[in-house]
Amino acid sequence: MQLLPRLCMATGNGDGDGEGSGKGDSSSGKLATAVSSSSSTVSTSSSAAAAAVSEASSSTSLPSLPSLSAAPSASLAASFVHVTTLRPLSAAPASSAAAVVAAGDYSLHGLVVARPSSVALHDMSTLEVTSTSDAEDAAAGAGSVKCVAHLHGGGAAVTGHQDGRLRLWRASSRTPARLRLAAALPTVADRLRRFPVPSNHVAVRRHHRRLWIEHADTVSGVAASADGRLLFSVSWDKTLKVWALPSLRCLQSLPAHDDAVNAVAVALDGTVYTASADKRVRVWAPRPAPDDKPRRTRGKKHRPAYHLVATLSRHTAAVNALAVGCGGQALYSGGNDRSVVVWEREDSASHMVAIGALRGHRKAVLSIACAAGGLVVSGSADQTVRAWRRAADGRGYACVAVIEGHGAAVRSVAAAPAPALAPQKRRPRGDGGGEEEEWRVCSASFDGEVRVWSLRVSSGLE
């Protein structure tokens, strides 16, 4: 695993006013992968160098795990077609990288595309822009966009940036077509509230201190809870932070890993997963409240305090991507070992057990997304997107499509059932010979393009 020199130290936290916090480590390492860039735009040469680093660091696969991927059976047929390429409304450098995410529901705002020049919400049916940020707001959030999350309830999203800040975007109530910058986290109010307390200041490097509510390095991942009450962010400063919505206050900061944290995912039950360059995936859950907790805090809102539940170690290189599927019963992790490890939930201390790996990518796996109907999508530094279909018994996966077309590493993917099929997910084939499923797959690459694909899978032929 190839590392770059650490530029910033990790943050911990000490909270002098009684809220939950954790102490951070004081040293870190930064992974040089194609997941990130060192500027707001990625040139052809820089993306090629990043891909080369990924290839060099992904020479070791996972021989100890069985392969779950297989060629599609005779009763399974798939096809895909390029639907459109999403372009920003305002002028932007051709090489500016974007991040994408699809909403889990079928609301109007189904797809979020975040670029350094703009943030836009798209209708999943028409793929038209429903809301977009102004140039002034985009300037306020200038800097490389590393990640994006769709918030519960429709027209809102959160982006993570290279400057260590999170930015909240909401569709204007007066002008729905305008996406305004609602806040930057941590907020000014949260900073002022904690600044006077000495214990809230922690050392991030020699002779330099900052508040524990601030990320000391690039925000590499962000995810929201299903109920829309909590937001989770991870950073190259090795920490996991928990934020309250809608108050936008930082509730907790945890020293999550021994190296840069690259991804975060949240299950429906609130379990949080983090992936790191230290080759590990860690599981976090809120501590159960004592039996007398409701009586002692009557009239007050319960604030969950997350703690480490388990550490999952099966990857042989840095882990770059995470996705939760099957209602939280399955976890997918992808890394520089070119594999997607499939984990299944179990009722034991380990919380998750690795049942196998999906193999096929020639370079590092940089992004993963899941969609209803058993579809798993992975994007790689080999410039391809692979679509995997989960078998009914969950013990096998068929690689139904290898989508090509990008000219650089695929840094972000999203997937959702086609809107026309959302209520029933499946429809009979026209010839009466089985059922057909359709998904929309979106991929964003370091070549600056965001492409939308239509993937159809026919099954059940007798």
C-alpha cells in the first residue's frame, strides 16, 4: 500500500459542556488512490497517476475468500444502453470530477449530482434538473467535492469537501428550482458555543489546535440515517463524526481508524459502517439506554452515543467503498485488492461474516451502490462499471453487465429501479416468457462526465 506523507493530524474531542465526545489520535497517514484529488479539478495526467497508484496497490487479491461471482445462467439475460450524459447548467472545466447518489425512495428528487461548480437535483423519471445551485453559492462551497448524501424528505443534500467542511443544500421554498446553500458544518453558532471552553480545543499537529467538532482533513464520506435525524461524516483525519439534524450540531467525534477513513454507510437500524486505508471495516452502534434513562431524561431528546461494535478484517489493501443492501442484512466493501467483499449479518460478537468476494475488476474498486431487487453496482479505476445480480438464496451473484465508456477511473456510482417500475419492481416480458427488471445506473468519472445507463435483466425463462 502506497502512502503519501501526512499533511494534517487527526482530531479528537473533549466536550466541556457535557455532550458526548471521544478523544482522537494525533498522527495519521494518507492513501494515494483515485478516490481523491489534490485540487478542485482533476487533469488527465493526475487521474492517470491516481489510477496507476491504484493499480500498483491492488496487486494482491483475496485468495482466502471464495468467489461468489459467476457468469449469467441461461435463464438470465441482461442488456444496457447509455441514456444520457448529465452536464452542468453553468460552464465548468471538462475534467472536474463529480459525485453522485440516488435516493432510496421514488420521490421527485431522485438523483443528486455534486460538482465543484454546482450541486443539482434530478428527476429520476425525466432526468431533468429540478433544482440547482447558483454560481454565488457554488463559489461559497468552492473546492473539490469528495462525497454527497441525499437527505430524508426530498429536496436536500449534503456535500463533503477537500477543505474539511460539510455543506448543506436545500431547495428554496419560494423558488423550488433554486438550490441554496443553507449551512456549512460546523456552523458558526456551534463554533461560538464551544470556543470558550478550553477542553473543546484539541491538538491536531505541533503548535496547532482546533475545535473537536471540525474535521482536520478532507471529508471523504457522508451518510444520513433513514429517519433523517442524524448525519455521519468521515475524513482522512481518521475520525467519524455524528451530527444532529435539523439542529446541525456535532454530537460526537470518534477516533475511528488507524489510517485515513475513506467511506461510511448507514443501515436502516442505525448501524454505521466505516472503511479505511488501514484495510479494515468497523461497525458502530448506539449504546442502549439504561432502564431508568427515560425517567431521568423525561422531556429531553435522547442523543445516541455511538461505540465500536466490531472490526471486520478480510481485505488485503485499503478499503475505498461501502454499501448496505438487503435491508441491512448484507454489506459490500470494495478496495484496492480489486474485490468486493460480501458480508452477511449474524447475531454474534463479530456482527458480520464474510461469505465471499465478487471478482472481475482489473484495478481498485472505488465505489459501490445497491438498489432494490438485488442489484449491486461497482465502479473501478479500470474505467468500468460492473453490475451484479444477487441470487434468490443470497449465496451467488451473476455479473450481468460490464459497462464501459468512461475515459478515466469511475469514482462514484448510484443505482435505483427505473421509476416506471418502482411500485412493482418487475413486469412481465412482452413475449410472456418471464419477468423483466429495469434499473437506472449513474456513474461519475474523473474524466468529468456523469453518465446515466438503463440496465434491463430478464429472468425466469422456462
